[in-house]
Amino acid sequence: MNRYAAVLFDLDGTFADTAPDLAAALNRMRSARALPEMDLAQLRPMASHGARGLLQCGFGLTPDDGDYAAMRDEFIANYAAAICVRTRLYDGIQELIDTLQQRAVPWGIVTNKVGALTMPLLQALELRPAPGCVVCGDTTPRPKPAPDPLLHAADLLGVPAAGCVYLGDDGRDMQAARAAGMTAAAAAYGYGGGVAPQEWGADFIVAEPRALRARLGV
């Protein structure tokens, strides 16, 4: 672990599989409009993009549409009401953070999910040990792919950005990590937004969380 001063994780699609509950929130909207529910497999690739990605997938909406704001608010209300029903940590994540804790390597979460959703979700997951920092989509003026959230996380942990590795499941995660001067690690097991991890510009790719342990040498 001499190479890395800290490990940072994206949340949705990297640290926890939140897609089932996000998909359920969208499907409640579709059911209310007498539309058939969509399969989780159809919605999973867009789960990392939150309301914007799922509303586009489920209703063909974009932020430029007049009713987008109302639909987004309905989606968020549905999701907040059942935020951790089927959400689970990915296999190997608990083992990884336990090892980081044992080795006194700080770790944290950096997500574009807003704090009003992130903090209740993390509380429901009952993380032990707790992350050293949590940076949300509304913590800094600019979310990912800007480097601001990652740089803020490094400051909170008291480590140099260049000493951090950031694991994420989307191309914007890699953009943010590289802009922050961090090592960019791609989680090939995550959602991906329909783009192959080989196209994200990562420093390396891991097929599962346990593979990151091996890469870090822990």
C-alpha cells in the first residue's frame, strides 16, 4: 500500500448496487401511467446517471422538456421513500474496506448523488467501518466530471490527491480522477452507461472489487 495514500469510491454501480431500487422508483411512475414495467436489465446501464438517465430511458425525457422537472421530482420522491429495499454492497466491498481499515488506509465515497439521498442510503446500509469522508453531488460547486469533488475528498482525508486511487463505473469518473491527478480505476462490474470500460481512459480496470484488493496489494 505504499503507492496509495487513500482509496475513494463512486457510490452507485461501484460501491453498492442501487439499480434495483432506482428501477423500482421509475417503474412506479410507469405503473401510475398505465405503462408496463421495464426490466431491470434495460434500466441498469443508466442507473449511474440517476434521474436524468432513467427518465430518458423510461420516458424519453431530457432536461429540456417542459415536464422534466415535475417528473424528476416525482422520481426522487419515489426513490427516497424506498431507498434501500434491494440495494446491497457489491460482493467483496465489505472485505475490501475491512482490509483498508486494518491497514490504516483512509477511504471515502465521492458520488454525484445529492446529499439528501446519499446520507439516508449510507445510513441504511449501516457501513462498518464508516467512510472517512462522503462527498456528494451538491457538496462542491461542480460535480463530476469536474475534479472538485475528488480534490475536496482528498482534503477531507488529509492526503495528497496524487496519492489517491478512485474507483468508478463511468467515463466521467475517470475524467474526474485524471483531472484531479488521481489514479483512475474502472469498475467493469458496474453500470457503465452502455460504454465499454476500455473506452473510459482508465489507468486500470478491475472485474470485481476483490480484484482491486489484489491491485492494491492488500
